[in-house]
Amino acid sequence: MNYFLVVVICVWGECNNFITTEPTFKTREDCAAYSETVVPRIQKNLPESSGTTYCFNEQELSEITDEMLNERHDQFMNNEFKDI
């Protein structure tokens, strides 16, 4: 099964979602480990941003909408994290 890294970045109240198509990951753990290298680079380049990362398989990714990701990010930032 392939896993994809999804990055949600918010800058000045505007949020965008980015889905990696390359590389794909064989396990959720590999994806999560890679995301730990991405976050510091984003924070360095956009220090005023907030955001989070997710690792979804193909089925999960097909069920997720931008609105759901933004809502999930808002809950995460407000310590009200809930699964989609």
C-alpha cells in the first residue's frame, strides 16, 4: 500500500493543502518520518506559518476534501483534534 504526505500550511489566515505524489511511502511510519524532515524546512522558509502534516493511504486520500483538512487543522491548532 502507498502512503502520501499531505501538508497543510496556513500563512496570515490563508490555508493551503499540498499532497506529495513523489515520493510515495510503503508504510505510514516511513511517511511520518519523512514529514519530520519537511516541517523544519517549511518553518525555516515561512516562520510566520502554522500547519501540520498527515499521512494517508490512497483510499483515505480519496475520501478527504480540502474543507475537511482545513477543519482538522483548525481543531489541531485549538487542541481540539478529532479524527475525520
